[in-house]
Amino acid sequence: MLEEAASYYSQLALELLCCISYADFIRKVVWLLIQEQERAGQYLKQASLEKLLEIVKWKLMGETTQVLIQKQKSESRDTATYQLDFTLILSILDIVSAGTSYVL
């Protein structure tokens, strides 16, 4: 199951990166993480759910970091905005990992 999820989210990340803005990509990542947590949380044990969410985060954000940085820089107004955005992203991912609700 983890390999299938990794493959799916890796492909999805590539598809989304070419088609939507940086901000929309981040919103989509948060939404996907929440959806995956709600779905998988119904039938997986906590340890398995955490592994799955880590894979999803890695495939959507970790493996695409360099592309995301370039995309964000090209769309951002300045370096301070970029740093603030990236800090916000990390905070959101931590919130989602903790299972806390987050509204965009």
C-alpha cells in the first residue's frame, strides 16, 4: 500500500506542478493531506497512518522542493515573502501531521 501511495502522489505532484500556481499547489497539498488522513485514519493504526502521511508529504513537498522553490521565487514579490511562505508551509504541514484541523 505504501509503495502504491508513493507512486500515486509522486505522479500527482508532477502533474500539479506544471499546471497550477505555487499558492494553489500548497493549498492542494494541505487538502490532500487532510483527505488522506481522514480516509486512511478510518482503517489504519496510528503508526501506519503516520508512515503513510510522511510518504505523502515527502512525495508532494520533499521530492519537489527545488521545483517548488523556483516556482515560488518566480511568483513571489521578494525574498522576505518567500521565507515567510516557506515557514508557513512547514507550519501547516506540522499541523496536518498532528491531526489538527486547519482552514485555508
